[in-house]
Amino acid sequence: MTLTLTQNNGSYSPLNLQQRTMATQAFAVVFGTFILALTSQITVPMFPVPITLQTLIVPLIGALYGWRLGTLTVLAWLGEAMIGMPVLAGGSGSIASFVGPTAGYLISFPIIAALCGYLAEKGWNGNHAPKALASFLLANALCLAIGALWLGYVIGADKAIAFGVTPFIIGALIKSALATAILKSATKRLK
């Protein structure tokens, strides 16, 4: 008998994690949080929000793991940050991260992981690169919108758009294209 954290409903995942044992899925969650913590340290310092690789990896984990396990992985990583582990950008990690300028972006992460995972399961995946690209673009736009809403509350709407959205648009386009290429490659290799 195989125990799993997710239901097998014939959904898409290039890693086929829905079919794996609970131990394999638990390892995937731990590995995912490690990758998220590692890529969070790759930053371009900016004020009030740094540019990081998080917005590449978070939706990609959703698309690779499926929406349930991908969301669980991102929530576990955010949980690590809440208890003080240095897993966020710049080695930060505390409950203060969830009330500061980056809080909206952090809150958006499990949502965009779930979105990309759900859309991947509905065919917006590595088998259909234009749809996969659209899902990553949508995730990045949603992340910027949620992040800007909170940032607007903290520093004002005009500054939030100027400093929390506009500088990130080009990066969101590049990260979405890169995520699509990674997902397509993973799908092709694992067939």
C-alpha cells in the first residue's frame, strides 16, 4: 500500500509526485524548501523590495509538483521563515518579514504556486509551452499585484507602483520565459 500526501486524480506533474510514496513526497517538500531558501539568497538589492529568484522558483515548484504539493512546499518554506530560519532574501527570517514591505509578495507565493500547479494540471504545462508561459506570466502579475497592494498600504500607492512593480516587470518576463523552458525541458526529460 502506498500512502500519499496528494490524491491521484490523473493530474499532470512531470515529476509524477502524486504517484510517489509519502516519504518521497516529504523529501520533495524538504528539497523544495531548500531550493527556495538557496535561490532567495540570489538577490539584487533594491529598496524597498529586492529582486530575487523566488518569483522564478515558487511558480515553477507549483507547476512541477502539482498544486497541492507545490503549495504545501511553499507554505513549509514560509513557515520556516516565520520561526526564524534564515530562508528569505538576505538571510532574513522572522515574523517581522510578514508585516514589512515584502509581506504582500510573501503572501502571494502560496497563491501563485497553487495557480501554476492547478493550471499545469489543466494543460498549461511543459507539453504546451505557450500556455505554460501564460501561466507563469499570470503568476508573476498576480504576485506583483498582491505585493503592490500591501506595499501601497505601507508606503503609498504611487511609490508602490514606482518601486514595487515597475522595476520588476522586465524580470518577470524573463523569469516566466525561463520557467517555461525549465518546465518544458523537465517534461521532455521525464517522458
